[in-house]
Amino acid sequence: MLTILWLALRSPRIILAVFISLLVGLSITAAIGLALVGALNLISVAFAVLFIGLGVDFGIQFSVRYRAERHEVDDLRQSLLNTAKYVGAPLTLAAAATAAGFLSFLPTDYKGLSELGLLAGLGMIVAFLTSITLIPALLVMLRPAGEPTEMGYKALAPVDRFMERRRIPIIVGTAIVVAAGLPLLYWLQFDFNPINLRSTTVESVATFLELRSDPAIGASSIYVLAPNQETAVSEAQKLARLPEVSSVRTVETFIPQDQQPKLAAIRQLATVLDPVLRPDPNKKPPTDADNVAALKAVADGLQQSAAGTQTGKGAVAARRLAENLAALVQGDEALRGRAHDAMIPPLDTALEELRSYLQAQPVTLETLPGEIARQWVTQDGRFRIEILPKGDPNDNETLRRFASAVQTVDPNAVGGPISILESGRTVIRAFFAAGIWALASIALLLWIVLRRFGDVLLTLIPLLMAGIVTMELMVLLGMKLNFANIIALPLLLGIGVAFKIYYIMAWRAGQTDLLQSSLTRAVLFSALTTATAFGKPLAVEPSGHVEHGQADGACAGHDHGGGSPVPTSADGAAARERALVRRI
């Protein structure tokens, strides 16, 4: 920003005046905004970028015109008076139109956009007031030197003459190019999934996407609450028949089918394994000598089995194990005791689990563990149904079809896919409403001031064409609209109208050869500062801490908010394990 100001103003004292005005205006806007809204949100905090990018425009317009007047009249105070007479009306109209465009966001249902419109609209008024009051006062105090050179671009005189002679072909050609790109808008898409705004290189986001890619995990599930068990069974059957649904879970998913044959098989197995798994309590534990003899016998057996020309992995492992057992045999009793403590207790635990499996009992709703039952049945007897999508859960179109299909069966269904789909619709409606209100308010203000229908069209048509070309370029560049960048479309009305107003007002005042004038210099560098303020975040990688907290919150919300209570497959269990390890 400071570099661009130097190129535009070429005076440290003028730049200091503009910069002080910018900081003062930002502080005032922040104070007023916090007093009105209480706290900033993820959208309204962008007012700071808007203020820096747009608020400096008024300072540049005033300062560049002051330099042009100072070149004509080498008197500071007279130059300031002449500047005020020249830029007073255009700056006032531009500030009012820009503020009106932003304040048009207020009636929308999107709270973030509404508060952003309030803060940005007030910010434009504050920036205008500081530019026409504080900057002149600072210039009087700082007393910058005179201006020996003109502020315009005389080198653009041939371009001015060419555009005047060829104005009709230029206008027609521009209209044809814009119109030819209109079919591209058919392919403009809105990415309604907020997780796609996060950097996939952050570990927590990568883990969440990996978890969500397995439908069995339930990270993209939809939920329905049935009033009773019979309704839950009926609803689950209807939902299971949908082609967009891979499976449906209820509390009865945890009750095995054909329990009696399975229990009979387990009891039969228990009669064979129980004597082996339950050692004779009357048998004395082995002595150290017994352990040494057993270890030596196993080591000798392994050496014999691995002897000869065998070179496979099994032979290598057998020889390595035999060597380790031989080391235990050669060691003292304390070494064998440490080996016992390291290996036998985990083995006892595993054997105890196996013995408990052989004592399986019939499973009913009443015997389900409480931590599972509470996730699927409420205290007042309502039953939860979980619906899982078929296809890639990371694909937006899959989630869209899945959510729409489930809502056709039960409009009261809830869950992540439905939430982001409905919030996407709300946001789109809000931005369309904001765009319409902004366009209408700006058109009304221009009509009140300009009083000429043709002049209003000259201001608005290039503005609308800029918006259309922006969306066409998004398609060509492979970009999608999302919750973050869609904000640029209504903002374009508030931002872009100012430059048009400057040229229209100068033209109405009788000025010609506009490209050669100091106005073009002011507009050029104002556009550069605006582009810099908005383009700079593209180079900023989101911090790992913020991303980690956001995505981990999403994963944790799923875990506690009704995801799959237990792994239903080995893949699901492995995915949960990987996620746990990564998050630790």
C-alpha cells in the first residue's frame, strides 16, 4: 500500500497525511462498529480489509487532485481550496453510493453479511469525512513542497484520440465479447461445503477428509428422530430403499440376527476351549527351573525347524526367536522375571477377553450397554435413525443428491449434508438480495444527484458488465463460488461505482481527454490499492492452530453428536485409530 501511495503521490509528507487519515478512520470505524454489533464474526471482520482497500481511495483522489492544483497554483491554501471545489461533489456522491451499496446488505438473512454491510457502509462515510477534513489539515501542518511536473499522462493522448474516433466499434466490440461469454455462466458453480475453504495440507483437515471418505464412519450422515420404535422401523425401511442411501442404522442394528444358532455354536465351542483357557487352580505355578527347561526345549525345536537351507521369512524369524529364547536361558532369574512381566500379563488379558466372549448371552434392547442405548433412544422413548450416503461423501454433488432424497421422505431430517445445503441456499438468497438492494439504492441515488437517465446508465452498465465478466473469468479459471468469495459480487457494486462516478462527474463538468488527466492517475492507483488489499490474503496460508481447532471441532462434534457409536467394520476401526494417532 505504501509503495503504491509513493508511486501515486511522490511526497513523503502527503503520504504521511493519507496514512494517518487511514489509521484514524479505521480506528473510528472499529470503535463505532464494535459499539453497534458487540463482536465481529468471520465475515464482518473483513471490514478492516474493505476500509484499507477502499478508504484510501478518497485520500488518493483528494491528494492527486491537490498535486495537480499545486502545479497550477504554487500556493498551499489556494490549492487546497481549488481541490475542494473540484473533488467535493464527486467524492461526496462516490462515498454516498459506496455506503449505500454496503448498507443494502442490512436486510439480508445472512448475519455475517448484514453486519459487514453495516460496518463497511459506516466505514466509507468515516473515510470520506477524514479525507476531506483531516488530510487538508495535515497538509497545512506538514507543508509539502510544490509540484514542478504535471500529474496527468500526456503519453496517453494518442489513446484518447483513438478512443474518441473509434468509440462506437469499441463499445460494440466490448458488448460482443461480454455477450459471447454469457454461456459460460451456465457452468458457474457454488461450492456449498465450508470444509473446502480449509487448507487440505493441515493435518486435522486431512484427517477429517480421510475419515469422511469412508461412508461407514458416518461423518456425512443424516439423522431422523422417530416418535416410537414401530415408526423408526418403518422409516428406516423407506429410507433404505433410496438409491442415494448406502445403509440405515437404528438401535436395532446392534441386536444380532439369528441369535439362537449363533449362541448354540458359541456354547459348543466353549465346551472345547474352556478347559484349555482355564488352567487347573490346584496346579502349582512353574518354578524358574521349569521355565528354563521349557524355554530351552522351544529354542531347540525352533533351531531344528529352521535348520537346513530354508531362507524364507519364517525361517529367519524362527532363528531370531530361538536366539532370544537361548539368551533368556543363559541369563539370570531376574532377566526371566522381567520377560515374564512384559509378556504374560497382556496374554492373560487377551485370554480373559476370549473367555468372556465364550459366555455370550442373548442381546435385547434392554441389555444393550447404556452408553449405546442413550445415543439411539431418548428418555421419552424416541428413536434415532442414522442414514449414510452412497458414493463419495467428499463429493458435493453426492451430498446434494443424498440430502434432497432423504428430505423427500422426511422433511424434518437433520445432519451435516442438510445443514450445509440449506445454509448454502440461504447465503445465495442473501447475496442475491444484497445485490438487488445495492443496485437499486445506487441507481436511486445516482438519479437524485445526476438527474439524467443516460448518465445513470453510463454509470451502471459498466458496473454490471464488470460483474458479468468477473463471473465469466471464474469459469475460465476453474474457480467456484463459495461462502468466502461470493462476497465479492455484491461488493463489486459498492466498490466499482466510485470510479465510474469520478469519470461521469468530470465529463459532466466539461472535461475532455480524460485519460491524460490527473483523474486517471488517481483512479489507476486507487484501483491498485484496492486490488492489493483484497489480493494480499491469497498469499497467506491459514495457520495450523486455527485450522486444527476448526477441523478437530468438527470431528469432535461428530463423535459426540451422534456418529457411529462403535466401529462397524475393520476399515472403520482402522480409520478411527489413524485419526486418533494423528490428533494426538
